[in-house]
Amino acid sequence: MNKGNLSEWKAVVLDLDETLLHSDGSVSDYTLEMLQKCKNRGIAVIVATARFWFKAEKYLKLISPDYAILADGTQIYHNGELLHGFAMDKKQSDGMINELMKDEAFDFVVSVGKKLFCSSAGIREEWRESREFKENVEMPVYKIAAVLKEYDVAKELAEKFDCRLYSYRGEDLYGFASAKSGKYQAVLALGEILQIKPEEMIAFGDDENDYEILQNVGKGVAVANAIPKIKEIAAALTESNNDDGVARYIEKVIGA
């Protein structure tokens, strides 16, 4: 599919960090205006980010997307409620946590939905709290994120517990989730609920975890600051996140 008019699309899928957001974490009024135009034309606005709820919440309030795919596609929210999730099986999550607990140098968090259990002591917030993990987590675990020494350590853990591994540019943080999960898998699940096909969606991204979405939706658009791998498979390029590339592309295809 090679549509040019945004009004012909049924959904726009948006990564946040280094894509929709400026590098300082801000969102321009221009971007908000373009997203509102999408909504006014009946186009579903979907955020798809690696962020957990506690780090995404302020942007969800600001952007007011129709749906939010969080924690690398392991959770789908609508109006603040969990609509669908891809949980790790208990053997995976228990094994991963027990393995991480063996080395006190590992700082990690466990996502059970909006709430995060943290290995670091002294945290007691609305959506984050410290936990000693002396007992197994009985709630569904959607994602585990850990600060590790190097990629090979993360890869070995992911292979041992048959998990999907996520890495993030410029960070020593690694994410682990069900092999059935992912941003694109969440997009497919949400599309089934909304009766919107992947080819009826346009998506914007910059990093490794946007690859499947940009490659498989109707049109994948990379921002100018995207990693080379993303630019190579994108159907189109737009300006950088700091130059409001997403909003500029939307305005161009809206034609108004």
C-alpha cells in the first residue's frame, strides 16, 4: 500500500522517545495540533513505547491518544485501563527474577501492569515500590528490565529463559518479555479489536524496537535521527524529532 492522503489511513502509530518527543522530553504545540487533526478526521492515534506506565503517564495525559501500547508491546491501555496484555509465563518470570537476585550488582524492575516492583531499596511511589523478592511474584509479570554489564550477559539470560530481549541505544538497560510480545504484536492485537488491518496504519519510529512495525504496516516512516537499520527499511523519511518530523509529515499528507 502506498497511500499519500492521511485521511485514507485508519490509524497512526507513534513511538515516543527520539521520535515524537524532542530530545529534552518536550512535545510542541504544533505536534499536538497535528495529532488533534488526526483525531478530528477519525484516525486512531496510538502511542507505542518502551516506557512503563509511571514514565508514560504524563505524556498520555498530554497527548490523549486513543490507545497506548506500553512496555515494549506487553501492555495495551485504553482510557487508563489494561485492555490486553502479553504476560511472561510463571517459569520464565520466576526464573529470571531468581537469576537476577543472585548478583546484588544487578538493578532491575518487574512490571505487573501499571505497577513496578523495584530491586532498589527505599522506593515507595504511586506506581513504583521496592520489593525484596523473597517470595515469587504471584501477579502476571509483563516485562522485566535490568541494568546489566554488557549485551552478552543479557543475551545469555534471554536464551536461558526463552525470553524476547530488548536493548536501547545509549543505555545499559535491557528488557525481557514473552517471546509472543512486541510492539508489532500489540499493534496486531489492537488492530483485531478495532477491525483495522496493519496495511491501514501509518507508523513513525527511530530505534530497534520499532523495526517490525515500520516494516509491516501500510507505511513506516523513520525520523532523520533514526538508527541506520530503521532508515533502511522505512518506506519514507521525515525530519528529526527535534524538528517535529512526525508533525511535519502528518501535515504534509493531510494537505491542510
